[in-house]
Amino acid sequence: MASEKNADLRTKSQKVLAKSEQQARNEHTLNYDESKAFAIDCSTLTPIYRGEPCLKCSFCGSSYSEEHKGKTCVTCTLSTVGVQTLGLVTGA
Ligand SMILES: [Zn+2]
């Protein structure tokens, strides 16, 4: 990385970094609270914080908020979100 070829890029990125650290503004509000544990809603990609209702796909374990109950899981496209199943049952 220290080659002459990258010298230009390195100078440029150091300038960008220096300027952004100098200004240190958070222009975009993030939907994120680092002090709380959370799962990611696999459909909307938003956090579901601990204590909030959280549904799981019975097949792959993907998390969803309650509004996605009854929809097909977007991760595995095999299971319905929020439906508890027994799994494979044999007639023995
Ligand atoms: Zn799934």
C-alpha cells in the first residue's frame, strides 16, 4: 500500500479524513441506539430492540417485527413468519 502508485490516493484520503474529523457533524439521523441490544428485521432491515415483539422464521430463524406476521420469510422463502410448527412428525 505504501507504493508510489497509491501516493496520490493516500494524500487525497488523508485530506478527506482530516476534513471530516475537523467538521465532525452527523448530518443523517440513524435509526440506531448503540446502548440497547437488538435484532434486525430481515424485511425492512430496521432494528427490533430487546423487549419489543419479535417474530422468528421457524425454518431459518430470521427475525421480523410483528407487522410481518403471516408473510413468507424473505430469507429462505420457505416458511411463514410467526407460525410455530412442530417440525417433521412421523406417524410412528
Ligand atoms: Zn426463513
